[in-house]
Amino acid sequence: MAFVDTFKALSDPVRREILVLLKNGRMSAGEIGSNFDMTAATISYHLNLLKKADLVFETKYKNYIYYELNISVVEEIMLWLSQLKGE
């Protein structure tokens, strides 16, 4: 995991909101997109940046692609931040 990609992905409020949505479980791109007033292409762009940062991963099932939060990367970030803070 590259922290540069991770923090770039986390810098955008839309991508942070997508992560919040995914904390409740996997969702398709369409389900994610229904929560925003933007095009499917824009949602796809945000999802690709989250995938590049390893914050989400995708699973293909039939005609759908589902996205899930990669909790191990989130835990790694939290560990690094707590070390930085000195805890």
C-alpha cells in the first residue's frame, strides 16, 4: 500500500462518503451512485481511485460488480496514525 495513493483517495469528500456507505457492506456501483447526484462515469472514476489505493476491492457476480471496504488497509492507516500520535 502506498500512503500517497491512500491519502489522495481520502482527500475527496465524495470518496470518503463512498467509504462510509461501504462500511455497512458490499454495494454495486449503481447502488453507490444512487446516493449521489453525479454521472455513472464520475462514480466509476471515484471507485477506480479507491481501488488503486486498495481502500476497496471488487467482486464480480453475474452482471454486477460489487465493491467492499478493505478493512485491513483502514486498520493499517489507523495503526500508523496512532503511532504518529505516540499512543
